[in-house]
Amino acid sequence: MINKHLKLFPYLFQLIFLTSTIGGIGYILAKYLLKVTNENLILLIFIGFEFLGVAIFACMNRRITIICLNYLKLRKKQLELFLKNFLFISLAFSFISIISYQLGIIRIQDIIEINYFNILLYFSLALAVAICEEILFRGFIALYINLIINKKAALFVSSLLFASSHVQYNSIFPFVTAMLAGVIFALLTFKYRSLLPAIGFHLGWNFSYFLFDDVFLVELEMKVWGELFEVPQIILLSFVLVYLIYYIRYNHMKFKPLRR
């Protein structure tokens, strides 16, 4: 058992080193060599290079790659959940945004030009981030930890690493939000044995966030709510997490172990 635990550290180091290094190269290339000024386009290039790091890692670890690919298969039920989760979280995010606006928690500072290019750019960026992060954190990290240790360790470690990648030094709120989201994404992945439901949820969250943060240029009136009203987001995610845990237990659903 100890040997299995020790395997985790070099595995995670190799994965994080490859993705962060190659992603960093993409960021430097876009921002300083190509002189790209659009921050969202820079992020899209960074994600592309980061995904290249994931692909290189996948070639070096074929066993877990096969498992990840199986979790990416396009099955009817998983595709339906992808769409339902995308629509649910998009509507929920819009709802808390409207409520926050009505309560005076936020105000719309300005609205940039809304056109097909901007919408397509934000959707592409949200989709790229969702796919890359789900394959990385729920695929290569959570599934691997479940394979060599257990599900609880997979839920905790993958969510902690996911939250740590969203740390902002001026506030604890983004970390808590990302931690809750990470647990939800991992539960969805194990529950449905697919990455698609989590990708749909993640996509809806990212796309809504980009729209309200970049298109409508939302500005906080009450700083206590955290950056981009993080506290309502935390409340929403907490309700989703409690419901998901209750649903799993009420229906006596068990997570099938992965083959070792």
C-alpha cells in the first residue's frame, strides 16, 4: 500500500511540470513574442499549449490514458447530461447574477460590443478550459488516484489541486468556490463513469462567468461578496453538492471500482 502511495508523487510532479512548463511557454510566446493584446486569446493559446503538455503526458502513461479515453466516449445518456448540466448552471449563474444586480450587490459598469466573434471566442475559451481541466484534474489525476488508492482520496486530492490552481492572494473566496466545484465535478465523473457531465457543468460555469465578467463588465458594489459575487456562487454550489450527495445515497448508487 505504501509503495502505491509513493507512486503518486512522481506521477503528479511529472504531470504538473509538463503542463505548467509547456503552458508557460505558450503564454510567453503569445504575450511577449507574438505581442497578442487580447487577454482571452492569450488564455486560449495558453490552454492549447497546456493541452499539448497533457497529450505528451498521455503518450508516456498509456494505461491511465486508455481509462481517460473510455471516460470521454460519446454515449447518449452522458451527452444528455452534458447538455442538461450546461443549461442548468448557465441559467443558475444568470439567476444569481440578476438577483445580485437587483439587490445592488453588483452594477453593470459597461457593455462591450456583442457580436458573433466575441460570443464564439468566449464559448471556445470556456469549452477549451473545461475540456483541458477536466481531462487533467478529473481524468489523469482523480481516476489515477482512484486506481491506486481509493475514491475518497481521489475526490479530495483532485479537488484540492484544482482549487489551488485558482488561488488568488487577495481573497479566499475563489479557492472555496473552486474546491466545491472540484468535488462536484469529481462526483459527477465517478457517478456516471464519464467526463462529459462534468465538462458540461464546467462549460456552463465558465461561459457564464466570461460573459458577466468581460461582456457586461460587472463591478462590485459590496466587496464583502467576494470577487464577482463569489459568496452567492459558493451558496449555489453548496446546494448542488448537498443535492448530489443526497441523490447518490438515496438511490443507493455505488461507484464501481476501476480495474487495477
